[in-house]
Amino acid sequence: MMRGRDVCLRFLKAVVQESSADQTEALLLTEDSSLTRFARSAIHQHVAEKNGTLILRVVSEKESPS
């Protein structure tokens, strides 16, 4: 999921620059976690996951037609 800090920053900047809204916020949250269980001094189970969440918030101050 996480491709490196520079790649992620370029992606977020591109998202914000392409937005036509008056204000745009992009937030990328990533998480890497793993768990290893042992039984009789040997690895019994290993679980790993990577998660990513992209949150976009946009504000448009244009008035809608009445």
C-alpha cells in the first residue's frame, strides 16, 4: 500500500491541483500491522495487513442559481 513518502506526496499534490473546488484538502492515512503467534517455540501463525484510507474534503463557495 505505502509506496514511499515522495510518491504519496506527489499523488496528494496532484489530487489537490486537479480539483476545481475553492478549497481542497487531501489526507492519506496508511497502516502496516502484523502479528506472529508461536506454539512450542515455532511460528504457528503469521498475519500481516496493509491498509490505506484517502480522505478528500472540498469546499465550493459558488452560489447555486435561485
